[in-house]
Amino acid sequence: MGMWLIRISVIYLFIGTAIGMYMSITEDFGLSSLHTHILLMGWTTMTLAGLIYHIFPTLTRSILCKVVFIMFNIGVPFMMIGLIYLKHIAIVSAGATISSIAILLFAVHILTGLKKSSDERLAKG
């Protein structure tokens, strides 16, 4: 699951960079919010989540990992689509809500899962 998050994040890096190049060339910075969200949510957040799951592979066995993965990959595109189409607030809000819940679940998963993982390592020890 971690490697899939990283692979998907590279697509967001490419899209975010392309939008940045477009804004630079046209000197029209109307897509700044989209550019920022794609790079922060799509590239940075997904890359870091992917790296954490890769470093701690026992966490990927949890159903919570799959839920976080699915919610990230639904929420972020919805948010981006809403930002593209005239800042459509309902779509942006839906995507932001799904993404925020994914981040909350990710935090819970990491905070509880790392404790369990370290406890298991100590018990094997």
C-alpha cells in the first residue's frame, strides 16, 4: 500500500508542476489554490504516508490502511475537481471532508499502530 501511495503521489507532483509552469508562462495565477493543494495533499501528504507505511509494513495489514488509501484517493481528486470548476464549493467541501477524515484515520492508525508494532518487537525481543 505504501508504494502505491508514493506512485500516485508522483502523478500529483507532475500535475502540480505542470500547473505551476502554466501559471508562470501565462502570468495568470488564478490556479494558485489548485496548484498548492495538489502539491501539498497529493504529492507531500501521500508521499509521506506512503513512506511511513513502507517503513512500518505491519501497519499495511490493517483494514484501516486500506480505508485511508481509498479515502485519500477519493477525497483529493474531488477537492481538485471542485477547485478547477469555478471553485465549486460543494465539491471542494466534499473532497476536503473525505481527505480530512482520511488524515484523521491515518493519524489514529499511526499513533495506535506504531505502539502495537513496537510492543510486538519488544515481546519477540
